[in-house]
Amino acid sequence: MATGGSGRDTRYEGLLLYEEKGLNEYVAIFTVTKDRDTFYDYRDRKHPKAVKGGSVISFTFDQQQDSTLTSRGDYIELKFDTPQAKPTTGWIIKPHTVPCRIYRSDVDKVGTPGYPDPPSSSISVHATPDAVLRLEYTIPLEGVVTGGGTLDIVRTLRSPLLGINDLQYVLESLNEAGFSQEKWEPLGIALGLLYSTLKAIEAEYPGDDQRRLRQCLVKWIERVDYVYDKGGPRMTSLCAALEVIGDKAAADYISKLLLLLLLLLC
């Protein structure tokens, strides 16, 4: 672990982890370190199932004094009272500590006796049944200079993983949404299937877009290629893929079905 200098010009890195606690329920963990190795060591030891979220925030601390804890010196504070540019309806974002601060002195001690882990701030993120499909929540960072000044919490509603028994439901939903079977190939790419996989399907079912679409969805549900990188076989992933290929009408229809499904699950 790094234990480098702590001058006013020292650069620090803020990184975000998402630890899934349940369907559409997370703890976002914002950690500040001096180097990336410290962060990854901390993640592997304390949060092995968490995934990294967003870009690295590189910054220096602003020189300041905390009137209540002057001995600790400079800090950054996550501010949760800022108006948001995009709707956050149905999402609950709650810091575990108030005020939500990370002190430079605590970061500088990492790697010394009694300080094995970098300091972090945890934030609960939870979706209710009426939540908007995509959350983009900006948290300004007070006390940051020479770098990014905001932390972005970004989450998309997730539905349960689909199995092969759900295939007919997916096909019927796409038909009701007015999805054209001729678009099976761009849909497959947006869902995470490789071009070679789609070409094999095309060769197996010459001139039959209905069966091509069906087999494309079978491969998706079987989680081949890069399906997991696109969110896995979920109705939320299907909705996102339809938006990617520009079929907004079908995406809107699937989105409405998805909200009804999530309401029933809650």
C-alpha cells in the first residue's frame, strides 16, 4: 500500500464501488486513495463482489479548517442537497453518515499501523416501484480543487434474469411492441452477441427472420459472448438494446411492461 507524501499539491484519486444488496438495491462506496493499487487491494479484500463504477476522480484537497475538528485539517464533503438536472423519481439516495466527509489526514495514514484501509463514505441507493428507469444523480464534492468536482451515481433499473422458459414471453412482448423481425441482427449486437454468432444464425435459417430472431434471443438467454457486459438477459437489457438501435416505440412499450413487472415484484 502507498504511504507517499502529503503536501498541498499531492494528487488523490476518488473511486466508486457498487455493492449489490438486492434487486435494484445497492450500497455505493466512495473511496479516496493516493494510488490505484491501494484501491484494488481494498476492493479485493473488503468488497470482492462489488463492481467499479464511473470514472476516476483525480484531485487535490482544498486548504481549509473544520471548525469542530480542527486537528484533522483538510477534507472533502459530499453534498446531497443540490437540485438535480434529471428526474430521480422513485430512487432513494441516503448517505450512511452526516456530514459525509473524507479527511486528508486519514488518507495519508493508509498503510501505517492501525490504518489498513483507505477511508470511504457509503451511500444507500434503492429503487421504489415508481422509480424512473435510469438514475443519474450528481453529488458535488466540496473541498476539491485541481480536478473533478462531482461524484455521479448512475444506476439503471434491473429486472430478474430470464431463463429459457421466458423465451415465448419475450417474443410476444416484442411482437406487441411492434418490433420488426428484420432488425434481429442489430438487436443481437446491442444485446452483446458477437458478429460471428449472428452470422452462424443467419446461415442456419436462410431467409427466415422469425426463426433468426428466436435463435438470437435463445443465445441471449443462454448468456453467450458478451451478454453479461450488456447487463445479462433481463427485460431492462432488452429495453436498453432497443434504444441503442433506435427503436424508441418498442423500447417505450417494453419499458412500460418492465415497470409493471417490477411493481408486481415489490
